[in-house]
Amino acid sequence: MADTTLMDKLVSLCKRRGFVFQSSEIYGGLGSVWDYGPLGVELKKNVKDRWWRAMVHARDDIEGIDAAILMAARVWEASGHVAGFTDPLVDCRQCKNRFRADDPRIKGTPGQRDAQCPVCGSKGTLTEPRLFNLMFKTFMGPVEEQAAVVYLRPETAQGIYVNYLNVLQSSRQKIPFGIAQIGKAFRNEITPGNFIFRTREFEQMEMQFFVKPGTDAEWFERWREWRMQWHHELGLNPARLRWHQHGPDELAHYARAAFDVQYEFPFGWQEIEGIHNRGDFDLGRHQEYSGKKLDYFEQATNERFLPYIVETSAGADRVTLTLLVDAYREEEVEGETRVVLGFHPAVAPIKAGVFPLVKKDGMPEVATSLYRDLKLRFPSFYDDSGAIGRRYRRMDEAGTPFGITVDGETTSGRTVTVRHRDSMQQERVSLDLVGDYIAERVGGTL
Ligand code: ATP
């Protein structure tokens, strides 16, 4: 399968089955902004829930928060985003298009007479590169002219740093400890694309771990290991996951070390999560800009220090896309193409489909009653329309791991057929135990 074809097929499947729709589609769509449909919202929620369980619930040393998207503008001065979160761009005076200054399609040197616009082909119409800030700006207050400028946060991490003292004091944690948060972030990306990979509104799952200087390298290595393990436990193909270490030219000036978890998408190896050793840059800057002391007093050693931070920063949308890409497959079955999303049962949006074989002989009544019971335990779907084979295929496309069919033997022998999505094997399970049977297989591990 050609790689572009795979992405096209995935985008079309996502729309057809209700995973992802284009934002404002009936108005022609909004560029690189996407909405999650009924199945997509479940899939992404499973990603976020698993992250939260692993990072917050399963540990004693991490607390969760949910900070506001709008923050004091000074936060973004302290963080360096107002001055430095920029890309150099050039405009074409002729066709008004805008490009990154390093766009490989530009012929010649932007700003000079030899430069040719890659869209309209005009010569000498490209401006000199100008810095363009990626933060979305808006106004707080009723009258725009007098109102304060506020930004939509371009990352969730700052909400953690500015709450560091609040959490430390209210939770009675001691260093080393971490703060985790899941939330929306916004970046006015110049070259968004590849479906939900790079968008202007997205969701991050970030954790900042505060440690004593000198122990940071050790914690960094631990976090690298734990985060890669988490991706493996999502059921991703390990051969498509790898580390990418930031070289000196990629490393942010304050960062002591940075590694990305990369996944091999149809459009190449790309980052899905970053693990960064940020030193004392963040707390140092907020201490300086806010005038509030943020150092830590360690009673056991009688020492005072500004904690170092090890950050793990993952994109919920990118991980969701990773699951979709990893799960998609086509198989030839009896002369037909079967499309399957082979999700790990723990992340599948629907865990079981319930089907009466025919709409008579008491089967719909038994199936409905089973469905009502199952639905209270895990997401289930009832379908009584069309041939049973077609109903299985629809569930294959939704990635549902189990199909339960109520048939003639159910009424006589109180057993149902459980059909497995991947092997298509069928087995008979007691009607009374089928709920437990599925619950055991969809729980998953952390
Ligand atoms: P990239 O180089 O791909 O733009 P980045 O290095 O700017 O990413 P970070 O600032 O480290 O990304 O953000 C952490 C995580 O947030 C990324 O690993 C990614 O999963 C997610 N993320 C960042 N920008 C976007 C975006 N525009 N759309 C979707 N997810 C994003």
C-alpha cells in the first residue's frame, strides 16, 4: 500500500465510522482543525485515561492539576514565548501568500530580486524574512482597545510551573515529585498538516518532575524508560517506535538533554513525545519575573535549592493518530477486502458488538437484555440490521475486539457465539458469563 494512499484511506475511514471530522465542515471546513466524533472521542479518551492512570493514579509521587488556558501575559514573557516562539516567514506581495523562509520551493533569496514565488511564480515579490509569533493572541475585557492582551497557551507546562508552590504546599509532597496535566494547547502553525498530526488546536499530556540538582540525569533516564514502556503497552508495534536524541543544534539553549519518542508514520519518523531535562530554567525565570521565591528547603539535609525539572510532554492527538495508523490493515477474505482496526482491546472505543442472528424467535429480546447489561460495564454496540457478516465487518472497521451473536442455541442452551476480530475465530461462551469473559480481556494493564 502506497503511504499516501494509507493516509487517505485512514482519513476516509475516520469520517465514515465517526472517528474524526473536519471542523466546521458544512461551512467548507477550517484549515487544520479537526473534531472528534463518537468513536474518536472514546479512542482519545482511552489514551488520556491510560496516561492519567499511569502517571497520577498508579503513583504516589505525582499530583494532577487542570489549569486555565488563559494565563497572565507575563507568564509568556517569563517563559520566553513572547520573544522567542517564532518562525521566520516571507510574504509574496503579488499573490499575498505566506511561506516559511526555509520553504524548499522558494527559488533564490527572499527579499532579493532573484527570488521567485513558489505559488504565483512572480520574481522579486518576496519580502525579507520576518519573525512571526506562533501564539494566538486575544483580548480580555469588554472594549478591545482598552483590554489586556492575553494568549491562548501554546503548551500546558506553564500552568504547572506557576502552580508549583500551591501544589507543593497543599499536597504535602516532597522533592522529588511531579505535577501532571492534560489540556488543550494552541499554536498558529505555519505548516500544519498530516491530518491530526500537526494542528492549530491540540491536546497535550504533560508532566513536570521536580528534582534535586545533581539527581536530574538519573531521573531523566528513568523517565525515558517509563515513557517508552507506556507506548509499548498501548499495543504499538515496537519496530515503529524509536528514540531521537536532540543534537546541539536542536537543543533549546536551557535544555540539558532532550530525547523524542518517534513513531514511523506513513509520512516518515516523527515526534510523538518529548522527554526534556530542563534544569532550573523554568522555576528560575518565574522566580525572576514574579518576584516570588520558588526555592525548596530540604529538611533532611538542611539545604535550599531551586529544583531542576524533567519534563515528559506527549500529544494526545498524535498518540491517537499513532494508534489509528498502527491498527489499520486490509485483508483478503473470501474474495473480499476486510478492513480492520486491530486496536489493543484496552484502547478500542467499543469493546463488544451484540447481534441477534435474526429478528425473531426471541433472539432480539435476549440480545437487547444482554446489551443493556454489558453497556453498564463497558462501551457496547447493538446492531440488528443486515447480514451477520456485514455487521461483523462494520465492527472490524470500528476496531471492536469482540462480536457476540445471539442465535438458536442461546435460547435452548444459554450460550452465545463470541467472534474474535483478529482471528475471526468463533467460540461458544455461556450467556451468563460472557460479560465477565469480555471484561477480563478488555481491562488491559497499565
Ligand atoms: P514539532 O517539532 O513536531 O512541532 P515540538 O517539538 O514543537 O513538535 P513540543 O513543543 O515538544 O513539540 O510539544 C510536545 C508534544 O506536543 C509533541 O511531542 C506533540 O506530540 C505535541 N504537539 C506539539 N505541537 C503540536 C501540534 N501542532 N499538533 C499536534 N500536536 C502537537
